[in-house]
Amino acid sequence: MSDALTDPFGARAPLNVGGKQYIIYRLSELAARTGADLSTLPFSVKVVLEALLRNIGDGFTTEADVRAMASWTPGSAGKREIAFKPARVLMQDFTGVPAVVDLAAMRNAMEQLGGDPARINPLSQADLVIDHSVQVDAFGNGMALQINAQLEFERNRERYEFLRWGQQSFSNFSVVPPATGICHQVNLEYLAQVVLTKTIDGETVAMPDTLVGTDSHTTMINGLGVLGWGVGGIEAEAVLLGQPLAQLTPEVIGVKLTGTLKPGTTATDLVLRVTEMLRKQGVVDKFVEFCGAGLSALSLADRATIADMAPEYGATCGFFPVDEETLRYLRGTGRDGVAPLVEAYCKAQGMFRTDDTPIPTFNTLLELDLSTIEPGMAGPRRPQDRVPLNDLKRSFWQAMKTTFGREVNTNDAAGRGYIRWMGESGNEAEPEQAPVVSRYDIYKQNAATVTLDGTTSTLTHGATVIAAITSCTNTSNPSVMIAAGLLAKKAAARGLKPQPYVKTSMAPGSRVVTEYLKKADLLDDLDAMGFNVVGYGCTTCIGNSGPVADEIAAAVKDSNLVVSAVLSGNRNFEGRINPVVRANYLASPPLVVAFAIAGTVDIDMRYEPLGTGSDGKPVYLADIWPTQEEVQAAMANSVTAELFREQYGNVFTGNEDWNQIPVAGGALYAWNDSSTYIQNPPYFVGMTREVPALRSIVGARALAVLGDSVTTDHISPAGSIAKDSPAGRYLVENGVQPKDFNSYGARRGNHEVMMRGTFANIRLKNAMVPGVEGGYTVYLPSGEQMSIYDAAMRYQTDSTPLVVLAGKEYGTGSSRDWAAKGTFLLGVRAVIAESFERIHRSNLVGMGVLPLTFMNGQNAASLGLNGTETFTIEGIEDLRPGQELTVRAERTDGTTLSFPARVRINSEGELAYYRNGGILHYVLRNLAAQGEPVSA
């Protein structure tokens, strides 16, 4: 193509930095040619605009698209479809393995269509970090790391052999071995460059570092000024194969920060407040961008903590513009060489923030004074349900009644209508001063006695049986990790110990964390509190907490106890952390240590001691809480750039166990039919080069009728595999013993396991089987109750299509492509919900499942639907984005109800995917129709 076609605005220009010349696409020249005032644009919009400007003429982006984006206003948001091309893709192994499986399957399908399998090859850089496979089996001792790493390799060898094949077979694809760190933290500390360079036609082109990831917490990188967010594996695969992300021009919510955090508050407290505030505002499908002078009071790690939680407040991203703190962090993490280019490029493009930078124009501007942040937690089931630390006891009691359906007697022994507690003086407080009581006065009738290693303890409601420092959200932040170490040091000095029934663990997000804790002389103290390093990766936060002791599990079950977990994670949905635990609370790392010592969430730490010191005196949280000065001093002496350079110097080759895994060759993967980990999925069976005609869905049955806030944890297989579940029976039939089941996440490369675990969450509530929890439904018309999987297979035998009815925020949570893949493989052809979470809606479209929403004010209950109806969805033959369709529901008495539903296919690009039966089918047909193989 000529330069006139690819650079109609004359934006291509040189940028000289440090004696090197780069080609950039200057936004200032675009503004001069179009008359657009780019100074008012949000920084995140400028990043998207630059990508469109640079890709004019690529077959997806036009000059008109660039003009429209340059003229972005709040009123124009959501009005135009654009094709955004991220520069790279980030994957973790739970979601990455099935993505690589799909790419391998596409190579086979391409061969069957008569095309060249070599066309299925990443065109964008993809980095896969193995971080989701380690489980907390061993804990509380110095051998925990070694034992868990050994078990990880034993359980996942087939998967790792497959990934080693992918590493050598696909171009532009790197794998960070196990025991290195969490993908988002490795991305933040090492992979991200803020400004990328690529050699194109012999020239070095500089551009913003942008990415999508197959994990929803990809958003963490926005704290570094890198625009990125989570997508499903199927969308990520399309990006790897040269397809843009089709999306509407973004709506951007601004958050103006002022003030500074008070002493005693942490970044965790701040992010939980932000999550609460933004979830209440409603930011699903929107960009969130932070602005204001308060940004200068936040470290880069604090910003990354906030950005990480974007999925919890529902946003596409939580973006922090590049500024002086960004440059300081790059230098402090050993990336001195990239900092000059980042500074020069961002200033040249008007993408560099200072405290004097005018506040951009946003759709909505919110304000948050950092000085108003108070210590807090979130729970017992959702990250947006913030609880001030001082109100935790009362909140837990309320949850016992409203969330867990337990009546709590709040009278004391004398029958008075208040609850007493013992104040710091040891004297009983007056009821009007202290309407709270010691947990033992309330729950002694529900107590259970357990003996572990010769020590007998009493478990009551609220007992904390898991305390875990885990998750990229906080382990990437030295301030809270150092604070946890200092609190442990002070606790050890006072003679405190964790309660014997608490499963303690620490899974740092990278090896750098261990090194700076060691350098700060805090690692031994954390060990003394039971927080030994158990592995490097996502553990408790994703359900890899490992089992609690059999004695504890039995006591909880026999006494029907509601016990708790406290973790420094980002997700606390019920059923996610551990099957034994029902009340899950998110907290900062130092609070995790404190709750391990206290052994319960039924505590007011202002007035009740954590425990008794070696001197026989009570020790309160305030006695051992580290000061801000102590934290800063420890960080200054221990967190150095040299640590980052040392730990990331051999990041791809430093694991000898990984290096010794044999590598199979060949462009086509040699599928093993007997493997219970990796199988060729059936997505492309019977596929032709021609696009099939769309047809209405006729005679469908409801597989499930679900309520509000059904998460991808409820839908997608996650956590442990029960022996008596359909997936467990399949594994046993294939010679796998229950002790070797591993987790659903580890078996995501086997569709036979995963489809059997779809909708099988132990806490799923299907209104078609009232009073029953778990993956059950009713097979119609016979009315037999059975597992959702078994019913779905019966319906497939009958050639009966299926639908799912749901409430608000359907698909909240992680970007789990198997929530859509499993739905499709079970035979579900449409989901009708009150509203969808962004990623899951997109994934459904990507698998050829039609997402529909009830009209405002309507839902299954208001329409009188109970799941026994037969459904027909009309008008699909002439489908358009956002179209209103008619759904006819025929009741068992022969009467019919018709109601409208809105198609949640948002763009022509998504419609093209749906017409083809999914995004992978769309890419395959396009590549098969082209000529010579694509060069990576």
C-alpha cells in the first residue's frame, strides 16, 4: 500500500531518543489536520486513538474511524464500532492451556479444510506464565515450597509436556516456567515495557504497550500506564491470529483522587473502598481512568493494586496515566533502559500526566478523598461488600442471619437484650457503649472440639480455618507485604502464635518478594507465624487452597458450622476458596496474619485481644500494627532494582525441572486418546468452508433458571473434582484414582472433564430444583431430577436445544472461557438474563451462544417463567446487533406467553462471529480462503 493510504494524516514522524531514531504516529499532527482538541481526551482514549491511527489501511480501520475517535465526546461514547489491535497477549496456564489446545485443534481443522496448518500461528507476541497449577498441600513448615512444587510437576506433567510442544511449535510464543510468579505480577515487574518497539519494513516503530489477557486481572497492568484488560481465551486466540477486538467507542468514568492516605490504612483498604464505590456507581463495560493530584500520593504498586481489582468493580479497565512515578518504578525494577523512551514518547504524544494536567472530559467524574479511607475488609461472599474493620463483628452476625440463614441469640446469660463484651480494662462495658459480645457467649452451643497434632481447640461459627497471603492484588505491593512481615515480627516478639486449626500460607507473586522479605530480615518471622512460602503462583485466591485437615472438615460438617477464610486476594465468592468454608473475607496481608493469630472473624479488634503474650498479658492489634515510618524504612533498605534484575535475568530458563521435560516435535500435535488432561475438542466437527444460514431456536427447554450474581465460578468448572460428580466418575472410569484427580483448572485441556463440570458448582441454586444446591436440574417432560450434565446429554439425544434463564450480572467474575465453552457443549443455544458481565457476554458470542436480555423491569419471575416451558426464539434469521427478538414460551397447560428480549450482540464484528458459529470458526474460514501461509 502507498503511504498516502496508510498515513492520510501525515502523522508518521521520527522521534530521536538517546541517539536512536524511532518512527511514531504523532497525535499532534492528527489534531492539526482534523482540528480536534485532543487535550480534553481521557488518556486511555488517546491510547486507543493512536492504535487506530497507526493501523489505518489494515482492512479493519478507516480514516473515518480515526476522525470519529479523535472527536470523542461523552455523547459519542458507545455509538461507533472500532477495531482495536492490542500489541500482545498475556496468558496464565489455566486459561492458556485450552487456548493452545484450540490453536492445535485449529491446525488439524485447517488441514481438513484443505488449507495450510502453518497459517494457524500467533502473529502477536504471546507470553504464557504457568502460575495457576500450584496447590497448598504442604504448609506451615520449611519444606512446603519443595513439596508443593514436586506435587505440581507430578500432577501436571502431561500439561507441561503439551506446553513445551507449543513453545517450540508456535512462533511469537514464550512460556514462563512454574515457580516463577503470578502472570500479572511478572507482567508488571518484567514483561511490560510501557512503550513497545517493533521493526516494520526496516524501521523501528514505537507505540504504546497494549495487551489483552486470558485472565480478568490482566487489568493490573493499567497501574503502569499500559492499557490492557481480560478477555476470554477465544477472543485472545483471535487476536493472536491477527483479528482486532471489535468494540464500541468507550464510555470513560473518571475518578479524581485528592488527599493522602492516613497512617494505619493500606492500599488494600483503599482498593476495597474503590471497589465498593465503583460497583455502586455501575461501571460494567466502561473504562475507568484515575486523575487528580492525589495520584502523586500513590506508589505505582498502590495504583496496580487498584487497577488489579477492575473486574471486581466491573470495569473494562482502571487506567492510570504515565507520569514521574511510572518512570521511577521502571528504574526501580531494573528497566532503566526503557525509561528514557517512555518519557520522550509519552510527552511527545500528550500522554504524560503531571499534577498541572487539566482534568480530561469524562462521561462521569467521581471524587474520592484518600484521607477518608478507613481500615476494612470485604465479605463474606463478594469483593464489593466492604466491611469497616471496626464493624466486622456486627457485620458477621448480620451475615449469619441474612446470608447463611442462621438465627443468632443476642441475649446474654441474664437474658438482657444486648450483648456484652469485655473492654480493654477487663471490665464489662455498658450496653449503650458496647452492644457487642464475646463470640464464646453466643456460639458456645455450636462449638466443636478438634485435636490436631496433640493440641485440642474449640471451633465456633466464624472460626478462621484458612489465612492466606495470596493473589497478585497484594503480593505485588511491597508496602503491604513488608507490613505483614513487620506485624509477624512484633507478634513473634510478644510470644503470639496462629491458632492451631488455621491453615496458614504465603504464595508470593514473584521470587523478588521472597528476596526483599529476606533482605528486610522478616522471612523468619513470617515462618514463625506459619506463613512459610508455599509456592509462587495463584493459590487460595483461585480455589487452590488445598484441603483443610480431615478433623476440621468433619467438625464443620457435624456441627453445621459457618467457618471463615481470610485472604489477601481479589475474589471471595462462596464455594471458590474451599468447600468447607462459607464466609470468605478479603483483607490486607498484615490483617491476614492478625486473623491467623485471633483465629476468628467474630472479633472486634479494638476491644478484644488477638491473643495472650508470653508475659501472660493480652495483646491487641494496635500493639503490633507497624507504623508507616517502619514500613517505609524497611522498604528503602530491601526493595532494590538489583533484586529484580537478578530474579528476572533467566526467567525463561531458570527452572531445571521444566528444562528437563522432553519436547515433542511437529507442526501438528500428536493427540493421545487416553490422556485425561489434553484432548482434541469437537468444536470443528462437520465444519465446512461455507457459512451456514442462521435459524431461529425452536422447541428449546430450560436447563437452569438462575438468580442474580451468578458468577463464572458457578458456571465454569473450578476447584476440586468430587468423586461422585459426573467428572469424577469419568476420571475413575478412565483409570484415574481420586487422589490424582487434580483440579478442574488443571484439566481445562480436556473437554470431557470440563463439560461434565459445567454448572456443577456445589453452591449453584437452580430454581427448577428448589431447596437443592449444586449442579442439578429437572429433565422434561418426565420431571426426573438429575445432574445438569446428564440432563443435557439426554436432551442432545432428543435433539432438543437448551436455554438458560438468569438474573442480574450473569457471568460475574474471572474471564473463564470454559463458562462459555461448557455452556455450548452442553447444548445451550441462548442465555436470557437481566444483565451480563462484559467478558462472559463476549465469550458466549465467541462460542456461538446467543446472549439476550429481558426488557427493563422484566425477569423470569415477573413473567411467571419457572423453567417448565418450551421456548422458541424468533427472528434470528435476520439478526442485527442490538435487535429486539420475540420469545414464545409454551406452558405445560398449552397456553403461550410471548415477550420481547434484546440481542446482546453489540457490533457487526460480533455478529460475524455468531453467524460463523463462533470466533474460531470465523478465523478458520477466513484463513482457509486465503493463499500462501502467513509469516509470523
